[in-house]
Amino acid sequence: MQDNCSIHKSKAVQQRWAKWREQGLILLFLPPYCSELNPIEGQWHQLKNHELAGQMFEYEDELAEAIVDGMIDRSERGRYELDRFIFDLA
């Protein structure tokens, strides 16, 4: 299930849709502006308002690291498993 973020529909990603479909991955897209149907939006809200609140980042990698650290902290406090994966677009 994907939201309508531009990267989810980028040309690079679209070129992989057929291959992913062959592998059994079916992509579904939420309607535009439908945050209540996208569970990640609630997590982003909590992350921004708690773990990242009041912080400033000079570089993108610092922000990325703070996001990962915040997600790890939330999963440990909530006692749920957190899996991290990186798409290989090559």
C-alpha cells in the first residue's frame, strides 16, 4: 500500500513495477490526501512531535539519523519489532 508521494510514482520506480509484479508484489495506491487511511501518517506525527520536536538539522544525514534513532526509541518503548530495509533501485 503506497501513498501518493512523488517517489512512489517516479519513473525509476515505475520501471520496476512489472518486475515486482512478477515476484508477487502488488502495489496499491491510496487516494490523494487520505492520511487517515495511511497508518504511517500517525507514526510520522508522533515522531515529529516527540522525538524530533525542537531539533534543527544542518545536514540531511543528521535528519535521517535522528529519524532512525527516533523510530528505534519508539519501538523499544512500545516493545514492538522494527524492521529496516532499503530499496535497491539499481
